[in-house]
Amino acid sequence: MDKPVCMNSNIQSVLFAPDTLDFWVANADSENVASHTRYTHYNLRELLDKDSLTTASAD
């Protein structure tokens, strides 16, 4: 993501693919805006499945 979407001062960038529930997150650091840092991939379905397993085992 770059201009004009992010402009010059974004602290977080998130790209989301609703068909697969994949998303990528980048956060600003002390030297760079978020759009100029590394994006980390996540999958919402996998994260929710892991969370439901943790919650079920805690009961």
C-alpha cells in the first residue's frame, strides 16, 4: 500500500482478502510509517479456530 491510500503518516496498514479471510498487517516503527515496514500474514479462520480450542479446553 502506498500513496494515496496511506499518505505520509499511517501507524498501521491492514490488507484484507474477504474471500479467503487472509489479512496482512504492518505497524509503524520509530523510523518508518507502517506502509514502509514488513507485512505479516494472518488468517482469520485459523485464528478463530485456535481461540475456540483454547476457550473449550479452559472450561
